[in-house]
Amino acid sequence: MKVSFEKSKRRNPTEDQGFRVNYAPAKRTAFRVRWYLLVAFVLSPVLLLMWFGFHRNILVIADGVITSEPITLYAPQNGFVSSVDSAIGDHVKRGDTLMQFTSPTIQKEVELLKEQLQSLETKQQQAILDTKRLYANQITIAKGGVIEQKALAQQSNEYANRGLVSLVDKVALEKYRVDAQITLNQARINQLKAIENLTQGAIETALLDVHKQLILAQVKQQLLGVYAPKKGKVNAVYVKPGQYINESTELLTLSNRETPVIIAYLEPDRFEYTHLGQTATVTLPNGDKYEAVISEPTTMVQRTPGLLSGPFDDSVASIKVTLKTVKPLTYYVEELPVEVRFHYLSDTDKPEQSTPLQTDANGPATIDADLSRSGSAPNVMHASENVPNPQLPTKPPH
């Protein structure tokens, strides 16, 4: 049915015969919004599937962290920190002293061993002096006998020249003189043997044992110092002078690299994006973007770090990729999470040299592969039974 309005109503629909008429607002907006919400609810699963399909098959994105792969140094045993010879930001070289600390137990052990060693040495010296005195008396008596026999031999020669001593008496006197000399020599030999027994007997054995224990204690005392295992930069110091620490307490961390790198973890079926020279875009939490390149051979790991994995993904195998940024990072925070989006490379853009997939300490699998320029699957694979065997795509996704 067609509805027609008077001309006056068309010109001013809110007035009727000079009176103002207020009409209620139209209710079409609420119905329109409700309709849009219903359409969005119906289409949301489709949109989500399309987004996940695009994100999964078109974009190659992996979680990563910025790190210098720091080395943590621990206390070798209990003790007090005597000095901290390094500060955060210091560049050190291999063998530099980073920290010194003392152990009251080892210090007391060294003092007791030194006292015991000194006591044994004094005891040995006294025993040698007593032995020398004991045998010195015998040697003196033997020397007197030799002198007496020499005097008798001299008188015998004078009497023999005058024919007053027979040949038999002369031979007997010579025998007595020789016996006296033998007695003197034997006394001297007995003295040397007694001294040798003292320097090689029980006391000497005890001396050697205590000396060995003292050397070991002093070595342990020297090992209380903490030295740089390699060239690097001090990232953090966790203790201060005068603090008592227990064995295996964290002392400090030392960077393992001169410049930080990006460590990303790719799913195994993204193997074709692990070439040396593969490019990627690294996005920091604040939105800054950096271009990066894979700079080292990749490794297969049996578990992803807890910082980048969910509660049920810590034992999922992944490919560890190391990237270096083309431009230096404006700032650096250890283990800062980042997003890494790998660029699609055509067959002609891929590097000539492929990257063999190695294995680090976190996983026993070893994959030696030579990838062709077309990104085909590896020719040879050796893996243990507990390592997933991913289906490697023969062509990059489109």
C-alpha cells in the first residue's frame, strides 16, 4: 500500500496544526548491529582458519631470543669472597683473575699441615744429631786404636832395625794396625747407615706424606680463585666481597660471544629455510625490525627452551638456527624474546652451499644432509628411535 504525505508534513514532519510532535527514534540501528554480530560470529571460524593457514603455510615465523650464550661460573667449594676483580661490562681474556675467595677449612688445614711438617723435620734433625753423637764416640775410640797401633808399628820398626823384634812379632803388630783401621772404617759406615735409615725410614715416609698433603691443600687454596675460561665480556656479578658462599653458588656470567646473536627454533618441516645465508626479519618487542642472516650451521635439539615453549612443548624436537643482524642492535637485553620471520627464497636465490644439520648436547639425533638447490629432502639421515623423523617437504610452500 502506498502512503502519501501532505506537503506540509513533508516540509515539517514534527509539527501538526501548529503543535510540535516528537516521534521516537528509529530502531533500525540495533537490528543492524545485531545482524553484523551474527554475520561475524558465523564467519569467525572461517576467518580463523584462513589466518592460521596463511600464518602456517605462507609465513615462516619462529620464536627466538637475543643472546650472547653466556657462561655461568660457579664456586668450587664453600668460602668467603675476598675480592671481586671484575665488574659488569669488563672485557677479559683467557686466564684473567675474575674473583678470589678463601676457605677457613682449607686455611686451617694448611696451617696444621705446616706445623706437622715442621715438627717432623725437627724430630728428624734431632734424631740425626743423636745418631751422630752415638757413633761419634765409637769413631773416637776406633781412631785412638789406630793411632796407638801406628805408634807401636813405628817402635817395632826401630827395634827391628836393631834386630830386637822377630818377623813373627812384626807381622802380628801389622795385623793389629790393620784391624784397628778396619774397626774405624766400620764405625764410620755404621754411622752413615744409621743416618740413612733416619732419612729413608718411618720419619722420612711420614714427612713425604705430610708434604704431599700440604701441596694438595695449597693447590685447593689456589683453586679458590676464579679465572676467565676464555675471552669475553662480564655480563653479571652475583656476589660481593665478604660474602660467604656455598659450593656451586653462581658467581658471575661471562659472554660466550663478542656480539650477541639471534637464536631461533624452527619446526623440523621448515628444514629448507636453514641454509647458510638465509635471510630473515627479526622483530623486537617494541616493534623495531632488523634484517638478519643465518651465519652458522644449524643443529637439531630435542627440546625447546622453556622461555619459548609452552607447558607441553618442552620435549618437542626443533631446529636451532643462529642468525646475525646485518646492522648492530641499538640495545641488548640477554634472552630478550623476539619474533623471526624467514624470507621466502626462490630456487635461484638459494645459496650454492648447503648446511649440514648437526646435533648438540640436548639431542642424540644426527642428520647429515646435502640439499640440492631445489630444496629437496636430504640424501642421508641417521637418527635414533627416540627422535622424530619429520616429513621434509620437497618444495617450499607457496
